[in-house]
Amino acid sequence: MDPALEHNLATDPFLAGIQLFNAGEYWHAHEQWEICWRVAQGIEAEFYKALIQIAAALVKWRQGNRRGLQLNWAKAQRRLAQLPAVYRGVDLAALATAIVAIVADPEHGERPRIGA
């Protein structure tokens, strides 16, 4: 395992989630962000729920489950609408654009990345 990822897994589930997401490990990213969501409140909780739902949508994308992709993305969009374009260093607007492209053309969608 990458030593930086191993360190982040142990110390910061938010950053670990980003690293896992960027590696295409959407389910594991989802699990890390659930740790954050459980202790968050208000807008921060909405932020984590949006990331969790995006990760869930991408799990469905990887499984070839177009309906699951669309349903999870619809849930995430409702949460993203309540958030600023950038939150905690995550460009949510760019991430949303990447997911929209995947939903529009799942077979040719490119794996999204989060910068933070």
C-alpha cells in the first residue's frame, strides 16, 4: 500500500477518501467519508453526504448499472445544490461536470478526480 495512503487512512478519513476516490476505489472512499459524515453537522454533513452519494453513483457506474448511477447522482445533485461551488478545497462544480458527462455517456465517461 502507498505509505501516504496508509498514513491518511490512519489519520484523516477525508483525505483518505479523496485518495481512494482518485484511485477509482469508490466504495472504500464512500466508507471513509461515512466516518466524517457521522460526526459532521449542517453544511459539512451535506458535503459528506454528497460525496458519499457521488461515490455510490460511481460504484453503480463501474457495475454497469445505469439506473443505479442515475438514481444516486440525482440524490447527490440535490445536496450539491445546497453547497458552494468549492467546499473544503474540493471543486464541487468541476466534479459535478465530470459526473454529468458519465451519466450522459457511461461507456465513454472518464474516471473523475478530486483535487484537494
